[in-house]
Amino acid sequence: MVSFDHREPGTSEDDWVRAGVLDRPRDLDVDDVAALVVLAAHPDDESLGAGGLVHRLAARGVPVTLVVATDGEGSHPGSTTSPAELRATRRRELLEAVDALAEGSRVLLLGLPDGGLRERRDALRTAVGAALDVARATATGPASTGPEGRSTLLCAPWRGDGHRDHRIAGEVAAEVAARRGVRLVEYPLWLWHWGDPTGPDVPWDALRGLRLTDAETAAKAKAVAAHASQVGPLSPRPGDEAVVGPEMLRHAARPVEVLVETDGPDREAGPSEAAGGSGRADADRSLARDFFDRFYTGRADPWGFESRWYEERKRAVLLASLPRPRFRAALEIGCSTGVLTAEVASRADRVVGVDVADAPLAAARRRLGPEVELLRLDTPDEWPEGEFDLVVLSEVLYYYGREDLDRALDRAVGSLADDGVLVACHWRHDVPEYPLAGDEVQARVVARPELGVVAHHEEEDFLLDVLARRPARSVARETGLV
């Protein structure tokens, strides 16, 4: 999570222009969009981040649906204006802004708690899915008869924006878009405030530019101004200062609206295309390193390891299932940003973490320090040397094709000490981009003839198995209780 203060001046628009924000992004292609759904975490997001896009498509006759997750009642926590008053004000402002951009558009006000989208993922997911259903049914023009993934466009906050509600909204949109095969573009907002144009967090290769006409620029400016409670002070009193400062307004006033598209129509072929265009990854072909490099671009925590209760709870279940309080040496394959690695390190004298991509390993190094050895290896071809009495394979095995999965398990078992423990834990729901499913990889682990199951945990979302070399003994037998 990025830390920033909206009260600070932030990165100058001049710095972004010098870095090429107006001309470096490739053009955003929206010629065949037949329906547009825009998700906003708060009122004003839609105008600041995608106002030009909304106006262009609406003027073309494309039906626009706006889904606003919260009422933004938490924008001024130090104000004497109550949250209820802010809620009413911001709803009025939103409707005025939408009239400026796309009069007559459908607006869904969800009224979820401002700052609380992390705990309302399911409600948000349902609402976005319903909006896509309606948008698809009302799509117009020649493109409306084409595949949904090209004719319907979902536009949402960028997942790397640094604001928690923006990140959650973006993650939910990405989940729904992936499940339905709908095209997704994301709009950064706070990136322009905290970002370093020369730094690694800016996803330059994924940026797309929409060059605005004078009419589109004017409509966007009118919509932004409609959010008066955000772009100007509520009153002269302390705590009522403007949330959107002068530089943020300059970013929004660009003649080019800049969005992010990581898997758009001009992307390199991904696993689905490699499988022959079936929409399903090839079960015999492992995901390559560039898949993960693209996935991490501009995203500090793409899987929500640091923010989701689901992930926190799953780690707790995994750690509670370990049959010993402490281990001599632990190996984690697919350590990502090191969140689970840190907890494993609290139970082991030595820890080695392995990942295929540089970006998550850089984050893991910042989190873990020099005490944990972190390696960038392309497994199973490459594998760390040494013997381990704990091997952790969590949310990693379904990235392998079947042959590579068997080779990885051969190497993992080969790394186990005589008293070693192997832990496998995987998501059970379908992800078309992955070569294999969680149930299949868990079954292949459990079928290893050298290993016996010490503990098994099963629920709708994930499977967890703890195995040891045969004869595998329960904790009670191992500790002499029975």
C-alpha cells in the first residue's frame, strides 16, 4: 500500500509532461465499444479519471452505466459537516456531473461505507456483475452483436492507485472482467499525485491515451467542477480544505486522458491464446515468467495478501496445521511479496524463498531483510540447493503444466529431509488463465507414493494438505501422547 497525503502538493503536472505522459501512451481503441460500465469508488472518481471517455461514448450513443460504490461521506473526517450531510451533498454533485458527461445515463448508488470496500467485496462484485448484464442487454450499434469481451467495456479505478478503496474496486472489477471475458481499462487518480514519473511504479507499457476534443475537455471540466465539495473548500474552517488540490486538477485537465490496459486487444498472446484461442490456458504448458512480470506491473499487492481477511485467515490455518513448532530449514516456492514467508520465518531457523519475477522479490526483500535468502529461479528447471525439513507450496502449483508439475514435485520431495514436512495449499475456484485447477494439483501432491497425509483441511475456497515421508505420523503419535 502506498502512503500519501492528499494535502501535500504532490508530483507536478510539469514533471509528468516532461516524462511524456501526453505522448508516450499508445492510443486507446474504443471504436467498437457498444456498452460502457464505469465503476467509481467515490463520487468524483468517474469525472477525474474517465470523464472524457464517458462523454465520448455517450455522445456516440453508447449506453453508459455508472456504478458508484460509496457516497464519499468520509472525505472530510475533521469537518463539522456531518457524514450524513456530506453523503447528500456528494450524491447531488454526482448527478450534476453525470448530466454534464452523459445525460440520461443509468446511475447505481450502492451506498457502501466510505473506506470499507475491503469488507464489502461480495456486494460490490454482485453489483458490477448485474451492471454488466444490463449493459450487455442494452448495447447498441454494430459492435453489440460481437463477442461481449470486445463490445462491453468495463472501466474501473486502477488497482495500483495507492488508495485502499480504489484498489479494492479495481481488484473486484478485474475479477469480474476475467470471469466474464469482458475488456477492462483502469483509470489512475492518486498515481499522478504520489508517483515518480521516473520510478518503477508507473506502468508505462500499459498506459493508453485518449486524446480529447475541445468538447470532451469542456464536458470533463464541467463535471469535475460539479464536485464542488472536493475541488474547493467546504468552508474556511480547519478540516474543510479541498481534497482535490491544484496539481490534481491540472492532471485531470490534460488534453489526453490516460488509462491503464494490461490485457487489451493489442497485448502479447497470453496463455488463453497459446491454448488455441479457447479461453482456457494449455494444461500442458506452464505460465512463463513474462506472465508474472506483466501481472505485477504497477501493483504492489495484486493478490491482496496484505489486505484480504481471506488471505490472513488462510495463512493462519496453514501455520496452525504445521505439525511441529519449529523447523531447521524451510523452503517456500512462489514466495511472491513475502507475506507468508515472514510468518514461516518466525517458525524456522533458516528460510529460503523462491519466485520467478523480480518485482515481488524486491518487495519481499524490503519486508524480510537479509535474514531470509530470496532467489529468482525459473522452477522446476532451476531449484535451490540444500535439504529442508519444511517445504511450502502455497498457491503456486497450478501455474505449471502437468509435466512441469510432476517435475516440481520430484524436486520438492527430493529436497525433503528424512523428517521433512511438505505443505500444499491451493485455491479451488476456476481461473481460466491457469493451466491447472487447485483440486487437480492437490490430488497429484497427495498421490505421491513417498508421502503420507498428516493433516487435511477442505472447504469451498481452498484445500490444504500437510504431508510427511512415510510412515507419516500424527502430532499426538509423534509427541508420544498415544
